[in-house]
Amino acid sequence: MGNILRDENRTRILATITPSKSEILDQQEIIKKLTHALEQQAMVQGRIYSFIEAQGSTGKKQTQLKDAADIDLFVGLRPDDYSETLLLSATERHRALDVTLNDIVEKWFIPAIQDLNVHDVQKTFSQHPYLSLKADGLDVDILCCFDISQAEIMSKGPITAVDRTVHHSRYIADNLTEKMREDVRLLKSFVRASHAYGDMCAVGRMGFTGYALELLVVASGSLDGALKALAALDQAPHDPLSRSLKQLKKIPAFRNDIIFIIDPVDIGRNVASSFSRRAYSWLKKRIQEMRSAAKARKHEVVMGAFLERPIPTDILPDWLVPHALAYEFASDGSVHYTVLRDKLYRLARKVSSQLKHERTGESRFGNILTEVYFEDATFSIGFLIESPAAEESYERRGPPAELTEGAREFRKTHKEVSERDGFLWTIARREWTDAFALADNIVGRSPINGLTRGPDRGIVSTRVLNALYLYAVPVERVLLEQWQGFKEQGTE
């Protein structure tokens, strides 16, 4: 089979997704101003550092997409200047680094940018504190790393997780041709169009990162090769050492990972370890559908798969509406979006768990699908619930009948007890028979700092429900045809 994109369509897509020279110059000007401000403040304070450089797609790699770039400005610290901290035990070192890096953010970074035209300035946290802000419409993160060699990372591991990033930039920049740089942009655009990119992913908590996609292009040499490799990751890991899936799964740190893209900068790290199963399954399905469209010569369909469009806002089918629930929240801007996203995922898991099972483990409202989605300052969690209403009572299993003391207490507590299959059983009344009421109760008792729950569902809630229905359901093996109301859907 030939290339998935015809040459003329490739050219048309690249013209749409490649930033203009003026856009790149604007990014470089912001980087220059921020770098100069940090250098000047460091000089005033007598601070010592190794470098201040932009990393990521807007740095050396230059793989950014049009109107979809951000800036990661790294300040390299010299390990020798922090030797006492680095000699501490792992736990003590982490705490000490938190204090040190927090001090750098508050006393160096924040004063440095005070006189610049920036806004939405936030001190936020990942592994350690860093500064987040907006400059001329671009998201900017200013963060510290330690200036250590790749050989040291390979032998001892990094001091902080972001110490690898500088080497990532160099590796990609050194191994990309201009044609491959185009291929990276096309692959990134395909993943973004699938709504499965990075921490903005709408199909699972975490989508594919730019670095992971760049590695696939570097390894395969082309867009088509990268797409093929991506679709086969669940069977054929990407590993510089050519280890099999079975071999990688034997490594304790990798035991729970779904797919593997091993970092050439640090072979003890799986770049794909945080990627959601749902995001990967959805991308794999999208690639299969795109291949089928290419084979059928539906070239406009293939081209459309590379161009990002908003998640639809169509109304769900009538039969599905009683199963759909969403909550919408507004951010006050005081907490970084990634922190809010993570807290909403935790809340979604809590609601889902309690909707799915009674406290004693019995089924409550059947299968539950949930997702989190956000746009700007508006966040939403959505649920698809198999059985929104439950019977008032259910059969509850007790302890094994042979467990003398436990069986005695169970019989004493419950009036009607029977014995079957070696266990005691009773009929229990449900505390909750309405899934929506239980979800309301849980969400109402679980406020999130920085978020205010809205009274109504808006466009973001509509999109989270569509993401569940259109993207999650097809890959989650949930048989909606078994849900109540499906057979009465008529011609929908």
C-alpha cells in the first residue's frame, strides 16, 4: 500500500498546520525577553546557573504546530552547587529540593517577570514547584532542571524528572531531517485531531506526548512508518535495545504499563507509561479507519483525519439521554489546570466506584463510563450509566457458612438469612436507588479548591458526553445495545 496521504493533500495539510515565519519569530522574541529578564535578575542576585534555554517543540526541535504551541523555558542548575541537598536520602532530598526550587520560583523567577507584559502568573507543582504564565497568548512554563550528562542519567538516573528534557531536545533535533520534521507535525496533528494529545486529552487522562510521537518518526523515518508503529505498540514495543513485550513486562517498573516507547536518553524509562489505555485504543481504531478510507480512495476523509475540529456538540440519541450525566465547573484561575484536571479525575473515579457497587460489593447501577474534559476555565466530568434506577432491595452475600463466628454474627444482624453455594445470603434494602441522586450527593460533598460548580450544563458538558459516546464507547467494549432503551431507538 502506498503513502496514506497523497502528495497534494500532504501539502495542503502542512500549509494549514505549519506555523508561519512571523509566528515563529514571535515565539522566539518571547523566549528572548523572558531569558533576558531571568539573566538580569540572576545577575542582580548573584545567582549561578548553567543555562537558560527553551526546550520542547518551540526550542531546538522546532516541531510546533500553528496556533497550538507553548514555551517551556528551562533553567539549568549545577549539581555541585547543591551537593549537600543531593547527598540526602531520597525522601529528604525531595523535600529539600521542594524548598530550594520554591525559593528560586518566588525569589528569582517571579521578580524577574514583574515588569514584563505577562498575566495569569501561577506558582504550580509537578514533581517540584515551577512558574506558569501567559505571554502574548502563549502558555509559558519556567522551570528548573539539573545540568547533568546523558551518561550520568543512564548510569544513576536523573535528579528530577525534567533533567532528561534537554537531552530529549538534542536527540530529536540531531535526528530529524526537514522531511521528518514535516512528518512529526502531521503525526501530531493527527493525534490532536483525535483529541488524544498530551494533558489536553479528551479520551482518557493522558494522551500521547509530542516527544513520544517524535521518537516514532525518528525510529521509522516516515509518517507512514510512525503510524504503523503506533498501531502496533500493544504487540511490538519501541525499544532501542529491541526487547520483546514479554521481556519488558518482567521489569518491575514496567509491569503495569500498557504500551512501550523506551526513552533512548534513559532506557530505564518508558515514555508511554502514563498514556491512557483508552487514548491508545482510540488512536489505534482511528488509524485502522484511516487506512480503510485510504484503501477505498476516500482521500478527503483521510485528509480530514489530520485536521483538528472541536468535539461535536450534537444532542445524544433520545434513548441514551436518561443514561447521561454531567457536571460543569468554572475555574477561578488560582489553581493550574493540570491540578484541577487530576482532582476531577479522582472525583470521577470516586463517583464511578460508588455508582457501580454497593458498599458490600454487589452491583448497584451497572457499568459506568466516565471522562473529564475542559476548555479554558470551564471543566466538566461526564458519566454514562447503564442502569440509572435500581430496585429497592438486592440480594446480599454474607460470610462463608463454615466461618462459625462470622456466620453467627451475620444471622444475628439480619432477620431473613438463607444458605447457598457455601455462603449465607440475605435481602438488603438499598440506601440509593437513583444513580443521579447518589452522584449529586457525592459531588456536593466533594468540593475542589479553585473550582465552582455551575448550576447548568453548557457546551463543555455536551462535549464531554459526546467524547464518551463517540470516542470512548467504541473502544471500551461496552455493549450499549444491552442498555435499557436501545431497542426502542427506532431510526436513530
